[in-house]
Amino acid sequence: MPRTVLITGASTGIGRATALLLAREGFAVHAGVRKQADGDALGPTVTPIVLDVTDPGQIADAVDRIGHLDALVNNAGIGVTGPLEFVPLDALRLQYEVNVFGPVAVTQAMLPKLRAAQGRVVNVGSVGSWITLPFGGPLCSSKHAVRSLNDALRMELRPFGVATVLIEPGSIHTDAVDKLEGEVEPRLASLGPEGRRLYGTAYRTMVTSGLAAERDGSSPDVVARAVLHALTARKPRARYPVGKTSRLMSTLGRVVPQYTLDRLRLRALGLSRTERHA
């Protein structure tokens, strides 16, 4: 029987690259997508499942549709950015619903199957869990939560033979990176006049610098290959930093004193002159 895997957030980017690679490697791939058209675009080697990780009904339907399951790859995620003083709370809640509560809900639903198979759980986090950027509080804090929950799962599931692995991408060039550029002004509009006055210039500077770094990032394929290794290695590593700057950023976040790290982050994003706003 082919090894069977469910990948969430497989419409584009890392999830799509992972679904296609695993299918080529002989896995029976169930790809969670938001729209059926996105699933059809993956081709005949992948089985699409319409799966919004915040929808309990769609999660339950996925459980019913999938029989045997060897592995779960929690990849679905979104990125909310902006100054915490003015980030709409509904946007912050959505960040956590998709990036944190959604993966937990899918994992809980699939664990009976994974435990029966002594399978694997792979969570796609971010080096942002180690080094929070200004205006990246919503996204980076959600990845902090993912890393912590992954640590708990790794220890809790070990007695059942279920390995739990964290993938930590650094700079990865995906469609989401290009999409962010068009979202800058709408996001600033959501802050209101005072938010734009206080943070508008610094936020635009951060996005411009961040986009330049991400567009120079690694291909999603490098993350897909790390997921493949995590699923096929006899003893997978606990965490896989992958992509440009991944090892550097996670190391800096652990060893550099915080105020020094603050200055480095602000300088790297072109915010040194607007530090009072960051």
C-alpha cells in the first residue's frame, strides 16, 4: 500500500510543491485546498479535498474520506502584519484560527488514524518563531505558538510511535510574497487615520525591505524536500531549518542579546531612522 499523507494548504507555494513532490515519490497524497479548482490544478496524481482548517465540518468530512493515514503535514497558514497598537482584533483572531487552532483541530481529528499507523506529524512553522520582526507580531507570535505546541506533541506522541517534526522555513519565494505588495495600502487603510499617521512610513519601509529579501529567497521545493526527508528518514530530526537565512535567523534569535538584536532587526529592515515608531 502506498504511504498515505494529508497536506493542508496545498493550493499554492510550499503546500503545492510538497504535494507534487510526494506524489512523484510514490505517496498517496490527499491535498487540502480551499477551492475545488485549486485541487484540479494539482493534476491526476493528487487527490484534492476541500479543507478549510477553521471549518469543523470540512475537517470531519476529511476524516471520513481518508481511510488509512500514515502522515499529516500541517502547512495551511496566513500572514497578518501591522503595528500591534492598531491591528484589528478580528484580524489577530483569524491569524490564530488559521495558523494555530486549525492545525491543532486537524491533528486532533487525524490522530486516531496516525496512532494506528504509527505515523508522523509534520508541522510547518517559521524561523519567525525565533526572531520576531517589527510589524510581524501577529504572524511571528503564531509561529511561536506552533513551535511550542510541536514540542508538546513530540513528547506526548512518542510513546505511541508517532514522530512529530517541525519544519522552519527561512526566506522562501512564493506567490504569497508577491501578493503582499498589493495588500499594503488596504492593510494601512484598516489602521485608520491615526494608525497611518504614526506607522505608515515605517510599515511601508518594512514591507519593501521584507519583500526584497523574500523575493531573493529559496524555492518552495527546498521545503518540500525537507518534508520528504522528515517523512522517510528512519529517525527524522526534531526540526529542519530550511531556505536562505533559516539557520542564521534562528541562531541570532537564540544567542544575541535582545537590545542588540532589536538594533540589527531595525537596521536590516531600513527602520533605524524610524525606530521610535517600530
